Amino acid sequence: MYGQLLAYALMGVGVLILLGHYLKLLFTKDFKTRYDYINMHEINLLWYGFVLVLSGIALYINTVVTETTWLWFFVRIFVSGMMAMIIGVVVQNVLKFYYPFFIEKRLKKLRYSPRLSPDGRKMKLLSEEEEDVYLDEGMQAEENAFSVDYDVWIDEISGFTKIEKYNGRLHALQCDECNYQTLKVEREEIIQEASEVEEGELMKYYVCGYCGHKQRKSFKIAKLRAGEGASA
């Protein structure tokens, strides 16, 4: 009886976690807020909810048969535990190596879906060149270092602007070796500082979290505007 109650409790908490997550997405209307929430919490919440539900099911199965010997009791515990672990490993790998592809598509859609101004008009997403007018020197320096990426949306009629900040290192890329989306930036190194007369060079070093493959890629750093070097 106590085992069944505990099993119901585990499954109930797991279902509440999953239900709460999807209700949060349903009632979060702001695209950027939803983007950040999915990006930071979705995989972990899905994993926690699944583990609790799976643990509750495994426990419940072992409470169905009440009359048994101690030997068969421990055999059932061992077998159900092993089955739960196998299923858990499979689901964990799916969430870690396959699910990020699905998340990335959703995040791109959220990031580039047209924003609405307070007046209800669709706003325009500015290009990299156009947005510099609306970014201060610190923001531009962050973008030049590829640590942060800013999106600037503007209502061309009222002039209302909205600036959204995205972490340039946050997303994993697809590994050329194993094809999983597990390639992340390990470190960055400025090979050549940018000046007013020539561009700089930034080297990013990547490591795959699945197969360990390493690679590096060079990025250009925009020239400094007149007076930027002196003020720095």
C-alpha cells in the first residue's frame, strides 16, 4: 500500500513538472522570454519529469504482486531497476544528442518572428550594419568579441526600438565528425587586435561533447571607429 502511494506521488510530481512546463510555454507570449525559458530549462525539466514518472512506474509494478518470497521480491526489484536504467539511458541520450536539433529550430523561429510595437505594428529587424546606431560602445565591443549577439527591432513609424540580447556561446553546433549537435566553444583567443586601419582576428576553439572532436575557426573583428581605440 505504501509502495503504491509513493509510486503515485512520484508519477504525480513528474506529470506536474511536465504539465507546468508546457503551461508556462502556453502562457508566455513574449518571444524573447519564451526563447530564454526553452533554452535554459526545457531539456532539464523534461528529464526530471521523465525520471520521476519512470521511477513511479517501476515502483508500482513491484507492488502489483503482494504474495511472494524474499528471493522473487529482490529479483523483481533488480529486473525492474535494470529496465528503468536502460530506458533512462536511451531517453537521456535522445535529450542530449537528438533533441537539441528540434530545440534549435524552435529557437530560430522564436528569435526571428516579427515583434510587435506597443501600438500593435510589426517591427523591422535591423541588419548588422543598421543596428550599430542603436548599440552603445560596450554592446558593439561584445558583438565584436562574439560573446554576445544583439538583435535590434524598430517600429519604422513611431521609432520605438527593442534590443534583445543573445549569448553568442550558448548554442552547440553540429559536429563534422559525429554529426551530433554537441560542438561547443571551449575558449577564444584574439590573434590580432582590431585597429582603425585594419580588421582584427578572433580564433574560436571548439570541442565536441560527444566524440571529443576538436576544431578551430577564425572570425574577423570589425575595424575600430575613429576615436574608439583612444577611448579604450
